[in-house]
Amino acid sequence: MELDTMVTGPGPVTVRRGLPGGAERRAAEMYWNAFGRKLGPALNPPDKAVSFIAAHLNTDRAVCALLDGQLVGLAGYQLGGRALTGGSASAVLREYGHLRGLPRLLLLALFERHPAPGQLVMDGIAVDPGVRGRGVGSLLIEEVTAVAAEQHCREVRLDVIDTNPRARALYERRGFTAVRTERTPYLRGLLGFSAVTTMRRAVGTRGAEEL
């Protein structure tokens, strides 16, 4: 699905923590546009998926980029057992029914990532196409890293799939290094990717663009 609006204003992009009031639907649409290919088998059809995501966002686990007051980018992070995208197993079963919900829960379990002690897990970045190339992703990463520092975390961890080289290149520029790759060729036909690389960045380090 396409975003309802695209923003291309000339003003400065600002970053804040948490979602602005009333932005849940747009945040869910952006998240789905970024990750719907991966999450589709578990949450399709798209309209239902976006509504489900919007209804179960933990808005205090978001870092947002705003242009003229409108949401143009967001990054989620997992800390203290809570991530940006929520929704319990019972919520999935209520929404999709037990017969269709149980296999969806199995697929969602494939995406679960839990932080080790001293880690903050970043769930990914979504940026409106109209503002790409303006450093929005870098701003979001640095703000998430600032959250990690305030929470006394030693490092930020994330996962990137093999079909998203643009995201991996951004992470590498911002100081992340790959530590392991999990190859899952059996998932390519179902989810569209066959490998997931875990990357880490120590809190307190800077991206290559700043060095």
C-alpha cells in the first residue's frame, strides 16, 4: 500500500521522542511500507495489518522525525521488555481468529529479538520517500543511540535482511558493524529474504560521516 501523503517541504526536519498525538495511523502506514513485505505473511491483508499495528503501538518506544509538524520518519526500539510494535498473542487471535491466528503467531515468533543485558535493540527505520536523502535516517539513529546512553546501555543492536542493502549501508555509515549472519534460505519463498545480519554499535561511538 502507498502512504496517504508524501511530504516534500523545504523546512528543517526535527526529531522528538514518542509519537505526536493522532499520528498512530500514519506511523503504522510508514512501518508497513517499510516492513510489510517481511510481515505480510503474518499480518495480511494490508488494511487489517495497518489497523492492527496502529492499535497496538507503544508510542513511548518511538523516535520520530517531523517536517512542518508532520511525521516523516520513525524508528522503534525495544527496551525494558517493550517495543514500538505491540500486540499480544491473544490480540492476534482475537483479530484473525484461532484457526488463522495460530500460524500467524508462529511466523511472528521468527521476528522476535530480545536484548542481552546492556543492549538496546532498534526495530528498524521507516522514512517517507519524499524526504529521503535529507539525513532523516541518520538523525533517527543518533537519537536512538542517545536513548541507549541515557539508559546506561553499552551498545545498540539491530538486524537487517539481505534484500535491504540500502539500510545496511546506512547502518555501516553510522558506525554499526556486522557480528553474525543467520542464513534462512527456506524463508525466501515465504518472506522474501534468506539471511538476517545482526549489527552492533557501541554507545559513545560516532558514525563515519562525523569522523
